[in-house]
Amino acid sequence: MTSLSRQTAEGKRAIPGTLVFDGDAAQHGYAINAMCYSFNSAENREAFEADEEAYMDRFALTPAQRQSVRDRDVLGMLAAGGNVYYLAKLAGIFGLNVQDLGALQTGVSIDEFKANLLSHAVTETRVASNGRMAA
């Protein structure tokens, strides 16, 4: 199998068309990811909805992170160090689901994204010895 990734001049992994979430991105995106993690609590989601600016102040978001949140720009949040798994909590507040995020990341419509997922679907299901479903 041919790898689509390559090494940059700095020795980092690069995948064409993909923002790689590595240690540097994690450090850069710590504030926005910490804020999104806080949305595991309904109380925090309500506080964000009541005053987004004050809530972003609590986590000291960078100017780029703040603007991407204000603009509901998920790709901008990713570029500002956001991790899609944490951003899913914030996207939920905006009325988006993980498939919406996938469509945004890949630059296709939600219907095209869903069709692509279905084209790779596993059609055979097995039942594990303990009775749980396994793909």
C-alpha cells in the first residue's frame, strides 16, 4: 500500500489536504480544545450560549481562535489548533454534527459526504462470542 503522507523539511508528517494534529498543534490549540472539553457540562454550554465573549475570556483564546468561533468557521478552528473531537462539542452547540464537520473538512456537501461513507460501508456483520456486534 502506498502512503499518501510525506515528511516536511522539518521532519514532520504531512498529508496533502489535511491538517495534521501533532504535538505542536496540540500546544497551539490548547485553549480552544480546553474550552470545547468544558462543554461536556450542560452548565458550561449554557454559560457559553449566554455570553460567548466572556466564556472565551475564561480560556484565553487567541485572536484567531476567537474569530473562528465568532464566524462559526470550523476549518478556521482546526487551523487554529482545534482538534475535531473536541470541536464536535462546540459544533453541537452550533447545531452541527460530526458528519457536518466531515463534509466541511473534505469540501463536499453533507449528502456527498454521507454517500461517500455509505460507499465504504461494511455490509457483513458478525456477532462476537459474547453476543456483542462486531464489524
